[in-house]
Amino acid sequence: MMDKCSKCGQEVQEDDIYEVNGQKVCEDCKLNETKVESKPCGNFNG
């Protein structure tokens, strides 16, 4: 059975659909959504 990504509209197998923030998304959109921006640690006050 096929399902559609609510973010990009791509049709994917139901096994390859993920739920992120209540939306059904494909693997590519899931990875893009959960990507964490790297931030420096510590307090840098020049």
C-alpha cells in the first residue's frame, strides 16, 4: 500500500512513512526535519 508524504508529496511505501510532529513524512523529509544544527558549547564572551 502506498502513502503520500505530507511535506514533499512523494508517494512512498507505507513501511517507509514516518510520523514527525503529527505529519506523515518520507524518510528524506524526516531526516531533514530532525537534523540538529551544531552549536558551540560553553560561554564565549570574546
